[in-house]
Amino acid sequence: MSLEEVARRAGVSTATVSRVLNNLDVVKPSTRARVLKAIAELNYHPNLHARTLAGGRSNTIGMIASNLENPFFFDVFRALDSEARAHGYEVVVAHTDYDPERLVRSVRLMIGRRVAGLAVVVSEMDASLINELRAARTPCVFYDVGRPQERMANIRVNYRRGIERLVEYLHDLGHRRLAFVGHHSTLGPTSEREIAFLDTVKRFPEMEWRTQADRDSFEGGRLAALRILSGGFQPTAIICVNDIMAVGVLRALRDRGLRIPEDVSVTGFDNIRLAEYCEPPLTTVHIPRDEIGRLAFAALVPDRDLPNVAGQEIVLEPEVVLRASTARART
Amino acid sequence: MSLEEVARRAGVSTATVSRVLNNLDVVKPSTRARVLKAIAELNYHPNLHARTLAGGRSNTIGMIASNLENPFFFDVFRALDSEARAHGYEVVVAHTDYDPERLVRSVRLMIGRRVAGLAVVVSEMDASLINELRAARTPCVFYDVGRPQERMANIRVNYRRGIERLVEYLHDLGHRRLAFVGHHSTLGPTSEREIAFLDTVKRFPEMEWRTQADRDSFEGGRLAALRILSGGFQPTAIICVNDIMAVGVLRALRDRGLRIPEDVSVTGFDNIRLAEYCEPPLTTVHIPRDEIGRLAFAALVPDRDLPNVAGQEIVLEPEVVLRASTARART
DNA sequence: TTGAAAGCGGTACCAG
DNA sequence: CTGGTACCGCTTTCAA
């Protein structure tokens, strides 16, 4: 069922129906009423594809995330979505599960949908994909990846600072054997996070350390921790790349009969809700997901009363949140 | 940039470009190669709106969930998405946050997108919305809501059975004072879940009980539990409508100085991953999200090698999973 | 205030 | 094997 049927039923032209649909207040009230009536009677729903095609512009925004199951990503989505809806946009999300092929597919899909803007919140993104997006002239905002350029904004968090604070804090508590648990895209010679960790621990002469990576999940955290412990290394504290993995680490530690924080201190990163609800509550680093979501929208849809951040780079400062999962190292 | 530009550059007609795009192997290899070259050079991406409009069919499936942040919903999404992609479909999700208005908007949006099918996984759905979907002739599958009819399948879980098992199990352990913690759409005189709980506890003469509801979140569980405890009622066990809320209950209990399970037993529902990773691990009821997701796809897209479930009602049997959050009641 | 008609970017049928 | 072309359903001038 289409505009035309509605038009016929209301005894007007399709142009007029289109006008009432778009609230152009040039339509005579009585005509408008008749059209509305026809729409209701026919249970008419405009075809959005035809609309965007004819209109030449889309009011949907895309978001691509590595792991929507991790509340960090979901919180960013929620903030973006809420902001978007408040401004008359819809957002459609894609979840890549850290799979590069799914990333490529998702990007192409978004371009094919001619989204008004695209928020890319993934760990790894190669230059060619970014070029594809630029060539398609899609306004983009990247989280933690790429460099700012025309129509491409960047939001990042000063991870290095967060990690530094954590390491310094643990050092002050007397910890001298640290482990770092990451997931595959945060560990590896090129990863900013691993580098930040290594650079920082190396500043303390008496410090020893290990790193391990696994999937970004509870299970991944658990397995990575088990590997560290089985390796003979006995860390007094474990720094985790995020809260999810930290929760997995807690379980591994307990299964080995270790108490937290008496035997081993554990830290997370992100400060998701769960960090307050697990046992013990996690010492972590707060990342303002709400702000990231809001900034992302502002970067994609320039608006008079929104900060102008299109094409810019924004760096957010993280903040350590102390809770019960860390304590002085046993002497 | 459009088909036409590609056609011009390759020196062929738009029809031919369309053919190579759709892999119709009637195109001469050499022509095909030229077209492919033009496509690559122009960084051409077909406009999906034009495609669905012209093609008259969509290969995207919609899913609407009350709370994607709750891993229960996300797991269903993941299974549906995975199945869909394996069959050449995409799925777009909407998250209503239990807001009826957002539900209506989402449904209309999905109809407007002319999705090939719609999976509705929400708690409350009034008849008029279902009628709207039927009138739009959108194939649907509902989880836990509505009745099967033409083009509308239903998947449900035998909650009553799950609750019964839990109550019987706790009764066997000597518990005589039970509390039920639900969220707003699972508590209330019309809710199947509350009714199941009440019917079951009433079968045991010496049983006392209370119910409380709050938001579907850790925080909601915590607050509901606090209200129960402040009310002077001292439950020896708390049954929660899902694992998320149970985790919140655990925190409330601990904050009150109560040990789990020594002082109070707690049960969840769903058996999400977190149930194994919280402390103590939760006794819960397993709901097969993977199967729900797969069945949902099968219900929407009839396929020769998929079970034929379109328009049917499917009831899944839940299964109790015993873990460390429950124990014999103190005497 | 309303209608006619030219697209928007594809698909698919019909010829050649 | 390839091209011409009539739509798909809606928006948007341009005229009336």
C-alpha cells in the first residue's frame, strides 16, 4: 500500500498526502483531516526506503561496535541513541564481535544505507576502510582509532594516563609483581595500551611483570589469569584492560584459593555498572561513556546548540575510582 | 554516485551493471571485468534503499527488545543475527527500554523499513500494535507474548514450571519465608510470572511470602531487596525474576551483613554468563537463548532445511541449574 | 492550497 | 549476452 492509494481514497493528489505526512502547514485543515482519515483507515505506513531515496537524505545514524555485549559499548550506544532520537534521528547498530570481515561488511552496509553519519567504536580499523568511508563522503566519528581529518572526528581517552595512575597507585601500595590482562586487540606490539603499561612499569626499577591476552569476555579474563598463575609468576596485583575481563580474573583467582584483595589486588577499566556489583567491587578507571555518545552525535550532526566538534580530535581524561578490590601488598 | 556513472565508465548499460552486481552469470567475463573495474575505481556502493525499493523485497530482519543491556536479550539477538547472516539476511535491532512509546515507534519504524520479518522480544505488547503488524502483513515472531495466528509465530518458555521447580527445591531445603523480586513488567496482577509464583507458594501451607518490583537492572534488584528487608520480613530465600536483578539482590544482602547462602539463599533466572561469574555463582533456571534466536529466524524465513515453525506456538522447557547461592535454610 | 510530473537509484522484463 | 525502459514509492519544483 502506497501514497497513491491513500491519495485516491482521500480524493487528493499524492503531493498533498506527502505534504500532510511531512507536516507542511500549507494544507487546508479540512483536506488534511481527510488525508489523515484515509491514512488511519488504510493503516498506511510510509515506505522509508522510498522516502530516503526521493528525499536524498537519511535521518539514520549508524554505529559499529566491536562487542555490544560489553556494557562499555552498550552505554556509548545508549547515549548516542538517546541524543539522536532527541534530534529526530534513528540509530542502527552493528556488532562485529572483533571480526575484521564483519567490520568490512558493516561499513559497506552503512555506506549502502547512506547513513547521515557513522560512529565507529571498534578496536582495529585499517586505513583502507577509512579511505572507503572518506570516498563515500560519510561523516564519521571514530573512537580510539585513526586521525582527525575532513568530515572525520576523533574521540579518544587518555589511556596512558589511566594506566599510569593505576600502576603508580599499586606501586605506592607496595606491589612489585604486576600482571596485565588484555584482549587480543589491546595486546600486541602495536597496541597503545600494552605500550602504556610497559612504559609505565619500566619506570620502576624493582618491578616485575607479565602480560596475557584472551577474548574480551568473563571467560577470557579467567583463562588469561589462569595462564599467568600457571606460569609460575605470582603477581600481587593484576591490571585488566576492562571490567569485564577483571570479573573473569576474580573468578580464576578465587578458584585458585586466592583472596581479593588480601592475596592479590585486581583493577578493571571503564567503570561499568557491574564494577560496583561484583564481589569485591572493582577499583577501576572511569570512562565517561555518556559523554562519548553525546560527543559522537555532535560530531556527526552539526547543530547550532551543540558543541562544534566535527572533524576535531577530542581527548577525555580518565579518572581512577578506588573500591575494594585493591589493597596494600602483603609483605 | 550511482549505477549510471558506473555504466558510463564501463561503457555498458545500467542493466548490465545491475547484472554483475547481482552475480547473474549471463554476463560475458570480459564485460564483467570492465564493470568490476569501474566499480572499484569509483568506490561505488549500491544504494540499498533504491535496491529494496526496486526489488520489492528486503533482506533485513528486525528485532525489538525491551532491554538489550540484559544479556538475555543480547544472546537472543546474537543467535538470531548469526543465523540470519548465515542465510544472507541482516538484522537491525531496536531497544525500547521497556517504554511503550518507544515500542510503538520501533514497530512503526520496522514496518516503514518493510523488514522481511520481525522478532518481538518485549514484555508487554498490546493487541492494537499486533493488529497493526498484521495489517502491514509483516511476518512476526513473538517471544512470550500474544497468541499464534496467520504469519505470527510464538515462542515461549514454561515459566510456571521453572518457578515451581525453584519453589519446590527451596521448600525441600527447609525454606518457609520466600520473597520474589521482579521488574515492573513481571509483577502485577496480570503477570504470568507473579501468578506462577503465588500459585506455587500457596500450595505449601506453612509458607510465607512477599513480592517487590523495581527496574530491570542491578540497581533495581538491590533496591527491591532493601525494601523487602526494611519491611520487617526476613526471607530465608529470594527468588529473582532474572539473573541481573539477582546480582543486585546479592549486593543488598551483603550490604546488610547477610551471607549468601548461609543466611539467605538467592536464585536467578535465565542462566546468563554472569550467573557463573558472580559471587557466589547463582542457582538459576536455564533458558536456551540460542535456540530461541534460531527458532525465531526459522519462524520468519521459511526455508527448506529449517524446521517449519511459521505461525506456530513453541514452548520450551526450562531447567534448573544448581550453584552455590542456595543452601539449606538455617534452623 | 493543490496537482502534474520529473526525478532518486536500482531491478527486471522484453527485445534484439 | 546486452540494451532500453517501465516501474518501485516518495519528494519536490513548477504551474495553476
